[in-house]
Amino acid sequence: MRFTIDELKIKKHICKVVMLLLVMVLGMHADMQVSANEERALDMTFATSALSLLSNKTTISYTAVLPELPVSDDGALYLFELQPSEYVVSPAAVPVASAPVSKTPSFTLPYTEGRLYTKLGLAVKSNGQNVLIAHPQYIANPELLAIYTKPRAVRPLKSEQGKEFCNLNLSGNISGVLAGEYTTVQVMNTGSDQTVTNPYARAEAVPMDTHPVTPRYYMLNASDPQGIKAITSELQLCALSATLENFIIGNEVNMRTWNYMMWTDWDHYVREYAQAFRVSYNAIKSRNANARVFVCIDQNWDRNRRVGHKEYYEYMDGKDFLAKFNEIIASEGNIDWGVAQHPYPVPLTYAKFWDMSECRNGSYMAEQIASGKMVSFQNLSLLTNYLQRPELLSPAGNVRHVILSEIGIVNSQGEEIQAATIYAAYMAAKRNPYIDEIIYLLADSEPAIDTRLSGQSQFVYDSLGTPGEAACDAWAKSLIGISDWSQVLR
């Protein structure tokens, strides 16, 4: 093949450009290798443990354990104060403390109210940058500050929404909550107050949602000081109530429609919730040492929807949510969070769980329970067995507290079917040593979901926790056609 002079010149020019690009790429690759080597060196010195604790009401103690001495520009370790939404240290950040490099650094700082909601991050200077070598830590024992230390009341296994339980709307007035005799409160956000609403859930974010859902409630805002102040001031006040002992942060938060935030990805979603939970927890426990704070999940347990499936963007499995949530919380200072779950029948419009022959798609619904894809009162051991895993235990090494904070049994199949299922759900809670409470919803709350009681169902419900319970036990087993509850409950 022959080329003209001009064509040869062009080809020589192209060769020079290619060679130049190759040199640049090789140089970048070398820089990347150096950077990667630096990152590996820092990874090797990343703390195996770090902890921020109150020594007393005026002093914070921060400690960490490093596997080896970290390499740094100046031979020093720095402690930075980070906001809940900060996960790296900016180059311009000013440390709150410093010390010579050590494998077991220890710092003490004065406690301030603001530091109840910030994290302490250990870092070194590397190539002029502030590089974290430990997960940032919140104060993990806020109960040391508590004004209210009254022991918890002896609580019945059974209670009812609207009587012992109420919703706290952070966009509204909390006087009704404080005036009542409620023992459990569920913290909700209607989205009407943009201050307490997460930036990813505000009105301007909704049009940008690539996988929209219909919001019922909204993600709380722990991403800026104004939101943190608005949330914590109300929760601190509620925590001083003479009766409130249980606080549920959000509703079925593994589902975006009940805890709305525009779609980004599930890691980001759980992180935003974990921030709000931590801020809420510290606000509550710093006022009431014996309060319990719960994360709330729905019945979806292990369905494993694939990326691209419509439901993948609507909810994540409760099992996966708890794993991600626990990983974040544990890495930033483990605390005594609990689980509030809603063990409705599957589907929730059908009460006769022991006979699915009259249920639309009954065999499919039964398979969802049998295979562990969904959690109801029938298979509560799925949840409580999972919570017994070592990585999920509380800081004291105990299984997390579990309450069944909402269950409604429809009356559409008659009061006897409703009554037997109400009793079965109660027995599921009573037989499981890790269930603290079961809270019934007895209302006409949704279309086709009327859970109000009458006749036999009212009689059985009233008997729960009384001497008359034994007679109802025999009656319910007879109606269902079993001799032992293990035949239908696990």
C-alpha cells in the first residue's frame, strides 16, 4: 500500500499523539499505583476498634486500637469533630485534639450539648490530606446524661394502638402526646415541615426521583444543624414524659413509601436513616436512661428482588435492612437499638391463615411464609433467630428487644375466624422468649382492612392476659383444628 507525503505526515503526527497518550497513561498508572500503595498502607493501620464514651457528664473519652503505627506526614494523630452527614475530613478542617502517633491513642474532650450529635474521627495527614484511620464515633452511652432514670414499668404483653400507643408527628404539635397516658410513641414525619424533612425527601427532590413511589411519610433530616435541632428538641421533651418508655423511629422504614426519600441507592438510603436514628436515640436516651428506641420494619423478609425489578426500588428486605443498619451503627459506636415489626397475616386481608383455600393466590401466599420470604406471626422465629447472630447482639451481648408494634386481623371472614387468629398471634408472641410486646390495631384504617372487634373476637381479645385466657386457648385450637400451637406457629 502506498501513501502520499501528506498522508505520511499525518500518520507520523498520529504516532506522536499515541505515544504521548501512552506516556500519560503509564504515568497516571504509576501515580495510581503509588496512591493504591498509600491506601493499602493506611488500610493496614485502620483501627480495629474505636470508642467514644462519656466518662462523666462533663468529659468525653475517645480511645482507639491500631494494628500498627500509621505512616503520616508529621508523626501526629488528629481528632476531628464531624457532623452526622460527614464521612470524610475536609482539608480545611481544624482538629479538636492531636497527639503523637501511637497504636493505642487516647483523648479527652469537654462534653458540650452539640457533641451529643457529632462524631469524633481519628485521622493522619497523608500527602497533605486528612485521612481517617478509624470509623467516626458517636457518644455511645448518652444515658449517662439522663435526667430521668426511673425504672421501667412492668408492661403487659398485649396493648392497643390509640390507647397505650400513639403517633408523634414531628411536623405538628406534641402537646397531645405529652397530655396522654401513652407508653409507646411512633415518631413520624408528614413532610409538611421542611426543616425536619431530609433534603432528599423535600418537594424539590420529588420531581427528580427516577423511581417514584407515593410518599405516605418522609425521611427525617439529620443532614443539617437546623433539622437536628428541630428533631432533638421535641424528642428530648417527649423523653421526659412520665409514661413514655418506647420510641419507634419511623414506620416500616425498609419501605420507601413509608419513609420517603428520592431514589439514589439502598446504601445511601440506610445511611440517611441511620443518621436520623442515631440523633433521635441520643436525644431520647440523654433524657430518659431506660427508654427503648426501635427501628421499624415490615413483613418483607428475604424476597431478594433483582435490580431492575419494579419492587427493588420500593422496598428492601427487612433482613437486608437490619444487616446494613447494624453495620453502620456498630461501626460508629454500638448502642442498644431494638426492632419493632408488623407481623400481619399474609395477605393482611385474609384472617384464616390455617386454611388458604378461600384466599386469592392462597398457595403463593402460603409459600411466602413457608419459605421465609415474608414474616408474620406464624414464623416469628425467622426474625428472632436472626437477631441471635453474634454480630447483631446488643453492646451487653443480649438479643435485641423486639416488639410487634402493629398487627390487625380483619373481620371480613367473621368474628370467630378473627377471634381465633387474634389468639394465635398472641400465642406466637407469648411463646417466643424474645418478644416483649404485641400491639393490636383495632380500627377501620384502610379500604378492605377493617380490624374492629365484635362478639367473640371482642371476648377473646379481652381475655388475653387474664385467667379467662385458658378457656379461649382451648376454643381457638379446636376451631383451627390443632392440638398444639407448634402445628401452625414457628
